[in-house]
Amino acid sequence: MGRRDLAGQLRLTAETVEANLGHGDEVTAPRPIDHLAGFRSRSAAAAAGEELSTVGYRVDGRYRRLLTVWLEFSAMTAVDHATAAAFTREIVGIVERHGGHYDGWGGFLVAPGSGDEDGGSPA
């Protein structure tokens, strides 16, 4: 899991959205989306978590593994191309401002017309 620049993250985001569409996902339906970012220190992870909270993300956990402090956070959101690109830009900006690297996002698929915002199958 190496560092990726914004262009690389946006490329992965677009690929994920396309994969979801290929599975029949109703990408415009909001659902819980989980995110992960790594930092060199607890203080950097905490500062990023505070900033992410102020823009609407929920911090779900923070833990150290080897030399990285991982920050788990989430939000209810759609995952269409425009929305996913916007949250990717926002998150990468915040994470990089605190010296971290964004590992990406994931969530469950929503079947068309299901009204199931909690999803069913992992993306």
C-alpha cells in the first residue's frame, strides 16, 4: 500500500465506481462508506480526524500497526462519479495536509429500487 498522488486516487475511485456500476449498484443512493488513512504519528492522525469530523465524517477508530497509525472514518454518501471524485479530493487534501496517505474507500452495493441504504454486498 504505497503512496498515491491525487490523480492516482481519482483513477482508483473512477475504477471502483465503474466496478460498482458493473455489479448493478444504484450509485446515486446514499450508503455508509468507510475510508482509511495512514499517518506517522498519533497526533497527526488525531488532527486529521478532527478536521474530517468538522466536514461531516465520523471517526470510527484509530490504531497503530507497525510504524503506521491508521485512521478509520466514514460517512453516508452516494458513490456516483461526481460525488466520489469530490469526496476523494476533499479527503486527500485533508490527509495530506496532516502528512498522511489515503488508502481508499469501500462500502456495500445498493440494488436498484431496493430502498436498501445499508446495502447488501460489499463493493
